[in-house]
Amino acid sequence: MKFVSSQCAIHDENQRIAVTAKLIGSLYHLDVIDGREVANTAVTDSNEVLWHRRYGHVGFRNLAANQMVDGFDYQKSSDSKFCEPCIDGKHHTSAFPSTGGKRVTEILELIHSDVCGKLEAKSLSGGEYFLSFIDDKSRFAWVYVLKQKSEVFSKFVEWKTMIENATGKRVKTLRTDNGGEYTAKDFEQYLKVNGIRHQLTVWKTPEQNGVAERFNRTIVDMIRAFLSDSGLAKKFWAETLSTACYLRNRSLLRMHICVSQGAQHVCSLVCARASLPCDVLLSDWHFLRKPVV
């Protein structure tokens, strides 16, 4: 390396100049110019790949089978590498199993919960959401109208106290999505103190909370049907919600022969506010006769 005036020359092992540098300010800037001769090559797609792209990435087999391009050679295209844009544009999530997991054996062993909203109109009390709790064993459901999602924690504490006093059993597992209303610090701390396991779904995977999601869909459909049938304004959705949940809990579930009464009755779940809870909740049969036309 030799410095001459405002320049610097760097020599190789044969004392030939490999690179020079000029002094600009207080730094030497290298004059890096590769004098080697190089040739640039361009890779062009085959005609088959080109027409595959022109047709919006239609499958090669379809192009050949439907003879969409004259002279299309499927054998040649099948030997080409896979189309990366097809992978980026056509990949999708694999379908979830059509059959769910095993049902629990005791009531309150697993509770599904979800928040639905905002709804189209505020209720008479100013509510814009509703909160649902569904028991996995009995599929019995409870709903609460909310003005804000921040009310979820207080409603859960209220519901837990009510249902545990009514049944004499304890809530063991709560399954929800990853919404902030369920993952708040106070909520998580309360669950830990009370020994309740919190099962959270994967982000943007509502299928893992399918029981609650399906319940909300069913209830919302019932609300719309009731409001359409009655001609009431949308602001009455909260009252319709209570009616829909009340009726769903009393829907026909299974037939049962009551030997003591010598007649056929229909076993039905009864609303938690009813004076005679059902057998699923309190191990005491309660029967409702079928409506007679």
C-alpha cells in the first residue's frame, strides 16, 4: 500500500496495482471497478409456462385437456418446476375435522363463551353486545346484554356465583377466544385464584370455539326472524335475545318415558330462573308435555 499525495494505491502479491483510492475529506474512497468481462444471461419461460401465466395460472392439465392453446405440450410443462405464484395465491387452510372432540361427563366441567357484537342497533338499555355461556355437557346456555366488552369479567363473576350456588358444582374449564376481554389481567388472575383452567383458541381460528360461535349464529338468526315476524324495531333485539335463549333451552332434546306417571313426556332443559331446574343441572327430572295442536 502506497500513499502519494491525495491518492492511495494497493498492490497485490506481485506488486501490481489491485485497487486505488482517492482522499475525499478525511477518508479514502476506493475506486472499485471490476474490469473482468462478464456476460449477462436471461432465462425465458417456455411457451407452456407463459400461457399458464396468461390464463391466470390455470392448471397445466386444464390447458391441455381443454385444448385452450394450440400446440400446448403438457409433457414439457409437467417437467418444469412448480409455479411459486400459484403456491402463494392458491394455498388455503386445511379443513377442520367434521366431528368434534369428546363431550365432558359432568356439568360445568367445560364452559364455552363468546361475545357477539357490535349489533346493528343499540338496545333499549344501550347494549351493543351480548355475552354467552354454554355448558358443554348439557348445552344449556345463558346470555347477558353488554354495553361494553369490558363488562365481560363482572358478568362472568356474577354468572359463576349464580350457577355454582344453583348446582352445587364448580366451573372447571373456560374455553374462549383470545379477545382482550378474556385475557385481561384481572380476568386471568381471577381464574388462577379459583383454579379454573382457561383454554384459548389460536388467533383467527374461530373453529376451535365452535360451540359458542354456532350458538351465537343460531341466536342471531332467531332474533332476526322474530323481529321480522313481529315488525318490531331493531332496538328490541335484547328482549328478543332473552326470548330466543329461553326457547332454545326448552327445545326438544330427547324422549323419555315417565314410568311413575305412565305417560310419555319430553325431557327439556329449563331456564336457570325457573323454579324447577332440569335433571341435567340438579339431577332432578323435570318434564314438559308436547304442545297439542
